[in-house]
Amino acid sequence: MALIVQKYGGTSVGTIEKIKNVAKKALTAQSAGNQVVVVVSAMGPTTDVLIARLKELTADYDPREYDALVSIGENESAALLAQAIIAQGGRAVSLTGWQAGVETEDNHNKCKITNVRAGRLRQELQAGKIVVVTGFQGLNSRGDVTTIGRGGSDTSAVVIAAALRADICEIYTDVDGIYTTDPHILPEARRLERISHEEMLEMASLGAGVMHPRAVECAKVNNMTIAVKHSQQDGKGTLITMVGEKLNTVSGVAAADDVAKIGLLHVPDVPGMAAELFGALAAARINVDVIVQSIHEEAKKNDISFTVGHDDYAQALKITEAKAGAWGCAVIGDKAVAKVSLVGIGMASAPGVAARMFAALGREKINIQMISTSEIKISCIIAQKELKKALRAVHTEFGLEKC
């Protein structure tokens, strides 16, 4: 008997008919002799609707009340799915995140899961029930409902799977696996049968929206195999697993168009300036991605450029402008940029990959504004309007359409 954790996103439970189909899949898995936990997101656009209502009321909302409101969408889908399983002759129970023992940090909106007390989950599984758990939510030490960030149901599923020592965590979505790039942008993209945790973590953090980065990170730490599959179709999907003996030089190209660039010009070249700026951004819980510091033609001056997500742009710009005012610097900002990233765990031992990527962009007359690298990825910041052309150029250069 295997223990399987399945996760279904908002599009997979977006209608009553889709919920009935998910119930059928869960029952099929249980009838094969498995114990089954199902983690669900809110139905379709429910969370977006709730957030819109809150913002219609006020732009300066209380983080605690935000969590109390937006977490209710998952309660609806979990209860409906449990009832759908019961209506099809099965046994099921729906549990909120806190009933399932999901504990989080004390902050709100983007908190991390700190622990899962899985006693209730095991008890219901031993009773022969399919356990339906709300994703995206938990409880902090004060007894307040918390949420773990948009897309956080992936993380909920993987953390619960790790706590239960599940055999596999299945992520069901509206695509049939992980592709070499976004197939909605490039139809020639190919599905990968297998990808390493490391590669998927880079792809997810660089803009590939199929998996949430924190979920992949948790799976890697716990050596948890994830299967990404289509919720409405049968198929093998893609396995996210440990690094195998055969390493792909390049596995995929990720694209992100929700990127903004901020530049701080003529920064005094003295110790501690960068630490002060990025410390202030960190205190505001703003994630900074690509960072470039360049020596200015003027003596003892530097330019510092960095990127943030669109959601954090206004606050990051405000913080940077405050520092610039104190230092006598100029600030520029640009939301019309994008990031194209090449990912492959075999890149570290394959010379010339960066040169080929840059040459492919150069042939298309695409200007590279910033560059960031690691052992398994190369990211370039470019003009947003050039993103699709850049994606196709890099994808073709490395023959990923033949993957």
C-alpha cells in the first residue's frame, strides 16, 4: 500500500463538473490500494475575486484580515470535493489547514510553514477515508489563520507529503507536465519525462509557473519525488526527482515578464552602501533577484542595478529613492523589462553555453541589459517587447524542440 498526496489547483477544481472528476481520480487511486490525501486550491478565480473586493474597500488593508478573507476559498473547494467523493460512494473528510496540523510563522500573507502535526491526518487515513485538505493556509502561534503566498497550495501539498512520508506527491494542473519552455508561448516546446529538483527549482524561481519554488525546495530537502500531471487527461506527466546519472546540458528556457529594474546611479564607493540598501529591502520582505554593480566613469562612484517583481516594484522604488535622497544619488526605474533564463544541470561541465546563448540573442539584435549566472542557469534581463523572440532564439539554439 502506497501513501499518495495529490494536489489540484484552481483551474482543476474550477467547476462542479471538474470537482466530480477530481473525486473520481482520488477514488481510483484509493481503489488501487493506496491511502490518499488531496490538497486543493480555491475554485477558479475565487481568490482574485476576494482580493478585488478587499481592495475595493481599502488599499491599506490589515494583513491579518487579508488572510482571514482570502483563505476561505479553499474551505469551499475542500468541502465540495469531500462531498463529491461521498456522493460517488467513497468515504472522505475535509480538513482546514489548521485542522490538518499545519503550523506557520506568526507573520501574514507570505509566511512559511514551520511544522505539520500529522496526527489527525493519520487518524483519518487509518479510518479508510480520503482526506481533503485546504492548501495555502495554516495557523500561527497566536491562533490566527495565515496564508503562505499565492501558489502556496503546491507548498502545502509537498510539506504534508513530507510529514506523512508519502511515497509520491502528485501535482495536477492544466498542463501535462514540465516543458522545455512555456508551450503557450512556443508551441514547439517539448514535455520532459524527468527533471531534477535543482533544475525545477531554478525553472520555478525564474518564471515557470507550473510549480511553486518553495514547494520544489521542500521536495528537494526531503528527497520527495513529485509527478506533475494534467488534471483532465491521462498521461505520464513529468517526474521531478533526484539527479540521475545522465545530465542534460540544457533542460529548458524560462521566461518572466513580471520583472522590474531599478538603478541607483552615482553611489559613493564606500563600504556598507550596498548592505544598507539591500538590508532595507530585506526588512520590507522584498525579494531581489539580479544584482549588478558597475564602476562609474566618475572616480569613487558606482552604479547599482537590481530587479524585483512587479508586485514589489512600487515599495522597492520608494525605499531606493529614500536612500538615494540621503546619499545624493539618482534613481531610475523600468517595468518594461523581462527575464529569459537558460537552465541545465550539466552546464557546469559544458564550456561555451553562455557564449552560445549570448550569440543567439545577438543575432536577433536583442540587447542584454543585465546578466546573472549560477552553476546551472544563465539569466538575461532584456526589453519586455523582445521576450518571445528571445525565448524562441535560445530554445532553437540548443535544439530543445527536439528534446
